[in-house]
Amino acid sequence: MNCFRLNYLKSPGFEKGFEESSSSYGCGQQTASASVPSLRDPIPETLSAETVLKQAKADLRHPDPQVRILAIRYYLEKSFPSIPLSLLQEILSDREADVRAQALRSLIKFRSPIVSPLLKKYLKDSDSRVRIAALRGMFQFQEKIDLNIFIQFLSDESTWVRRKVATLLGWAQMEGALPILKELSKDVHSMVRRAALFSLATLYPDESENLLIEAMTDPDPELRKWVKTTLENLLTMPANAKTTSLTTRG
């Protein structure tokens, strides 16, 4: 094969094309065929490691960030951990936040010991999308997490990052999350407050009742409505049923 090129489908529906394996490889007008690998296929054994690495480097340096994202899905997800660390560091240092975030999401799929330090590093990325990807990875790794790491996010400039912290702490049911969630329940944005209150009610149903009562005077009418319903459920159900019920509600 003279050319093994990952081409980005430039139509608005390229994601659909990706799912349907309509992406093409080759040169010029060459289109995908049964003998040419699609993004869902393993990298062909007939291609040497040197050829694959050369092509990976080319695609991961393509000027179109969408090509680089697709290349990450193909090369990184199917070649890791054999992909050189130097190339991995280059991917994670990409100028586009979406590319860095995709690299982290792809790395999370592996249980390599090198991934956890990378996630911690990118918790401080300048872009909220990357920080959120790193946060998800920390929880998905299911390792013991130092809660002090999340103190920095109490004042994160992104509302979505603060909300994600509140949601993940409730989802993971981490011991010792109470002080952080209490602080987030006072956030300036109502969607962060609601996420924090929901996690508090899920993890600490008894301790959260006073906070919920205080939230009955919240300036957001939708939040007040949700709090009223939540309190009614908490006050009427048996103690041993509180957590089970709350975790099934959105």
C-alpha cells in the first residue's frame, strides 16, 4: 500500500459517516474498500510498525484538528501503549483543546500506570473541556483520590467544571466529600448549587436536610421547585430507603 492516509470527511455529518465506516483511506480519488481498513478495524498486521508510526505522526500533525481527533481514535486507541511516549506527549500538548480532551478520553480506556499522572497534570489545563475530561478520567480510574485535589475547583472559572465536580463527587460516593459539596451548594450559579445539593442528598440525606431547607429561599425558581419535591421525599420516606430512592432520580 503506497499511501495509508486518514482523510477527514468535511461534510457536517462526518460523525455519522464515522459511525457508518464511510471514512476513506488512500490517495487521490481512492475510496474505502474491503481491503482498506476503516476506523473500526484493527491496524493491519501487514503494515510494519515503522509504517504505522510514520503515518500516525503525519495524521497527528495534520492542520485540520478534526483529522487529528480521528487519528487519535484510530492510532492511540488501537496502538497504545506501543505508541512512543514522545508522540503521546506531543498529542497532549496540541494547540486545540478538543484534541487534548480527545487524547485524554482515549487514554482513559487503558489501565496503564502512566495515565494517572497525566490526568492530574491536565486538571490544570487552561481549557475547561480538557479539565472536565481529566476529572472524568480520575473518577473512571476508580483509584483512591486525594480530595484536596478538588479544592482548586471550588473557584474554577468554568461553571461546567464546578458542576462536574459536584456531580462526580455524588456519583462516586466518595468518603469525605461533605465539606466540598457544602461549599459548592453555595455556588453563584444555580446549576452548580443544584448538582451539589443533589449529591449531598444522595450521599448525606440526614445532614443535607438543613441545607435543603435553606435552599427553599434560593433565587432560582426551578431550584426551589426541585428542593421542595426533594424535601417532601426525604421527610416522608424511611431512613433506609432515602439513598436508594434519591440515586434513581435525575
